[in-house]
Amino acid sequence: MELAGFGGGSSDPGIGRLLGAVLDAGINLIDTAPDYGGSEAAIGAHLAHRRDEFFLASKCGCLVDRQPEFRGGKLEHDFSPENVRAGVEQSLRRLKTDRLDLVQVHSSPTRSVLEEHDTVAAMEKLKSEGKVRFLGMSSVLPELRDHIEMGVFDVFQIPYSALQPENEAVIREAAASGAGTIVRGGVARGAPAPDHNDAGEHDFWRSFVREKRDVWARAGLDDILDGMTRMEFLLRFVLGHEGLHTTIVGTSNPDHLAANVAAAEKGPLPADLYDEARRRLSR
């Protein structure tokens, strides 16, 4: 998502340096979507020659024929078979690849919407053609449990962080079903970071950032950082969830990328610190 912020567009050399550093650091999952501005085109422009080095995930249901409107924190989507196919084929062209390792339904539509539009059947047809390897769902409660019960998705992408814990239990349920789990938002969009600047963000995201900063302050988490930055603390907190298989962290800043990799290499928080953080947050 953050790649859309580069001033030079998809050909900006800064994107090439950033994405090259991602792969050089050993990161092997890249997650994108048609909704993320020029992100797919940028990945295709700069990483097509290294395609076999990473697992590539994108989304479907994003509008192909016009710009979506932002309503109540969600962009418009179209889960019809025609739009799903058009979106995946558009992604393949933009990403300069012959297959998506994972295509995820975007924006957590209800089970009834999926069944009404035969969305999954359209995804399975693309899989049978070799254009998609695995089927996923980017999901949230209350729809998430219905999505798990459908038994058709290989992977679930789920928002979760120390400051957004409502999906904590259902991540375990998704993993127990045999699916892969991808956490998004694990560092709460960088909200508590001292250098976070939300001036250019949509009202929805500015409200999100203010809310998460408030939770951080009321829980008194600065008192238990023990020399860590806030971002390191948040990332290592997420890595302690036993149902987690991987997490994605968006950035356009090479220094942030390096810091995130260094934090992740330290592994989850020590058990006593993790427990104390959860106690403060639940309180």
C-alpha cells in the first residue's frame, strides 16, 4: 500500500531500491492489491526479474472499470465473476507474471454476498487455469467465522495488533482449521511512532491513528519498553501469537524496513513482558 506514496510513480528508482532491499533481507512474501494505487505496477517494474524469489499475493473484488469511492472506512468492491476475472488478469499484466501465488477476496464481504455472486467458483476457475495457486480471504469479524466455516480458503489475512486485539481468538481458529494466517496491521499503521505524520491521510485513518495512540498512552506501554522502540515492541508482540504464520508490514522508508527486519530477527517478546503488556491492555 505504501508504494503508492512515491512521487515518481511506479518507475521511481527509490521503489526499486526499497523492493530490492526487501528481497535481499530475506523477506519472501509480498502482498499487494489493485486498490493500492500503482503498487502492482511498481512491483512488476522492479521485481519481475526476481519473481522466483518471493511468494506473491494480491486481491480480487477491486473495481477494474472505474475508481472506487471510499465509504465508511471501506472502498467499493464488485465480487461478480466477471470483475474477479478481469481484476486477476489485470494484476497479472501489471505484475508482469503468469501466476499469483495467492489471490485474496478483498474487504471481507459476507458469505451471502460471496454465494450470491459465485465469487469462489470464479476464483477456482482461475486456479484451474494456473493463474492462481491458492485462494484467500482478507477478513474481519463478524464475517470471519463464516469464512472459516466455508472451508474453501487456504489463507486468511486478518488485522491484529496489541492495540487492535479483537481478532486474537479467531486467528487461532483460522490456524486450527488448517489455513495459513497472515496478520496485517501488526504495528497499528505506525500510529504510536513519534515520527508518524497523518496529516495527508483520509479522515478514517486519522481517526484510527488518534484512537491507537490513546490506547497506547492509557495502557502505559512506554513504561515497559525496556530500551525498545515502540515499533519494535508492537512487531515483536504480534510475533508472539501462536496462531500467526506470517505478518506483513508496509513501509516506503528504507530505514523503517531495516529496523523492522532487525526487530523481527529478535523474535517474540520475552514471555513475562508479553504477559505484562496483555495485562495492561486488557485493563
